[in-house]
Amino acid sequence: MQLRAFPPFAGFLGLALLLLCLAPAQAQLFETKATQAFMIDADTGTVLFSKDADKPIPPASMAKLMTMEVVFNAIKSGRLKLDDTFVVSENAWRKGGAPSGTSTMFAKLKSAIRLEDLIQGVTVQAANDGCIVIAEGMAGSEDNFAAQMTERARQIGLKTSTFVNSTGLPADGQRTTVRELAQLALHLWRDYPEFYRYYGLKDFTWNKISQKNRNPLLAMDIGADGLAVGASEGAGFGIVASVSHNGTRVIMAMSGLANDKERAEEARKLLDWGARSFEKTEIFAKDEVVGEAQVFGGAKSGVTLKAKGPIEIFLPITNRDKLTARIVYTGPVAAPVEEGQPVGALRVWIGDTLSQETPLFAAESVGVGTLPQRALDAVKELAIGWLR
């Protein structure tokens, strides 16, 4: 694997990137009390902040995001309708209703409730009874539904998240990561815009009891419109949240806070920083050469590289010296090389966080070289290839 600097391009940004290609990774641009945190730009998926983002943690009530994904997917595919009704079993009532002492929408035993009302109970009030009623109605049992949650998690690219129940209540084997929680939130926002709006509702009344949304950010006037909070003995207080500010949407997940007050404040600070501290900058236009990869046994010693389209990065408005960019490929690339052939990637770091990775392709074809050219490349490989 080779790390290569790319040629300088116009303006100070090009010079800065070129100089930083060989610099070591920098420290984080932002400090948080959360033990795990992860934040992305919603439009591009660019990573803006990461701190121990892949450590497995119990999801607590944030598992309900996956419960809703299964429900939303069933509605979108036509298997369910918002007007479908589900009956409140004694199990759901005792385990997640009023007798449970946990988050509840106070559903009455043996009552029939519309699916849309159950969705609002779960998204606004984190209702455990609502989750269990849905799980039993869709899969016959909560165990069966949890298996569907895990299966669906794999289908949408979540490799770690594993679910044992629909509520997030403590259970052996139930785990996720803040990276995957943020990715799940991004998926909900992108794929289910007609249902995502439920997360922004300020309150919901059921069984003549009105309760406010448990997300503390909704009342802060910072552009927050979702998604979920949770707390567990094993991972502390956590939150998955999204904020839209001046056309920029950032999605964040964090865990390991000491209490609900610290959770609200740390989430607000990180989201505010993410929404205000970056500007999208085009560093390469469509079809512009990004750099060059070394070729082995070719008519030329190198092949120029480009992306499929323009390359845009999120540039810190301050601390621009914390940006690092490298071309990465496995090489030298063996000739012949065909134009359009995948070769490597442009990787961009913000501090010590790998922020984005753009695939790079051969911008030209390079044929097989002459016998003397190939012999010279072989000698070079014998001499210096072991240094890579």
C-alpha cells in the first residue's frame, strides 16, 4: 500500500494539502466529555468527528431506532399500513406499560391501537409498551421481532448492531456502536422522509396523558428535529440527534455521559460546532487529474488518476492546518492499465479522524513497456520494493 502526495493545485488550499501530505495525524479539533462520539454530514456522509466510535455498547432506548426502521420498511414495502391496529397483550402491558415503571405511552390492556399512534408513542415518548405491541403484532413474539431487527441491520450495512428485544431494555448480547447509531439515523432520514418527521414532534397525548418528547435538544431552538435518547448502567447516558442549520445537516451519536444534563449540553455543543465549523470546498473539478500512481512494466512509469466527478471536502473554517490528504493505492500498478480502471483512493483526515475517501481511477491507458523498460522496473523493485 502506497501513500502518495498529489500535485499542488490553485490557491493556498492546494499548498496546504501538499505540505500536510507527509505530516503525522493531528489531535481532535473538538473535545467532548462523551466517551464515544461520532458525527457526519448528512448530505455526503463525510465524517466530521469520531471518538472511540466502534466500541460496542448496549444501545439502551436508542435501539428503538432499529425497531422503527423495521416498521417503516414494512410500511414502505406495502406489508403494513398506518391504519392497521394491534392489540395490547398482557405481556406488553406488564413489561412496557404502566406497571413496568419504564418509558410508556400508557396503553390500556387488551385495547386495539392504530399503528400510527404506536409509532408516535415510540418516537416521541420512547414507549416500551408501544414497541412490544408492534413486535408481537408483526412477528408473533418479541424474540422473533428482535431477530428481524438484527437481520435488517445487516441488510442496511450495520455489521455490529445486534438486538435481543425491541425496547433496548437490558439484555445479554444486545450491542451497537455510536458509528452505527449515526449511520442508522442517516438511513432513517434519507430513506423515510415521510416518517422521519415523527421524531420532531414536541409532544404526544395518549390515554388522556400528554407527554413531551424525551429529546432535550428539540426545545433548544438549534434546528434539532430528532432522534432518540437512552441510558444504561453499562454505557451511561447517550443520544442520537440531528440538526439542520443554514442548509447543513449533521447527525451525531454519543454515549458515556454522566447524566441527562451533561448529555444535553455535550450534544448541543458538538452539533453546534459541526453545523458551523466547516465549509464545503471543491478541490478537484470533474475530470481533473488528482495525482499519479507508479506503474510496473509499463510504457510509462506512472498513470494519472482522477475521480468519477468533482471532489469536495469539508474544510475546517478554523484550524485548517489540521487537514491531511493522501492518495492511497496498492502498487506499483502492473501494466497494462486500462483507462477507467480502479486504482486507489484519495483519503482526507480532519485531525486524526479519517473524514472521507474518494475512489480514484486511471485517467489514461498505459500499455506494456518494452523488454528493457520491464527489466529496469524489475531491478527497481528488487532494490526498493521491500521498503514499501
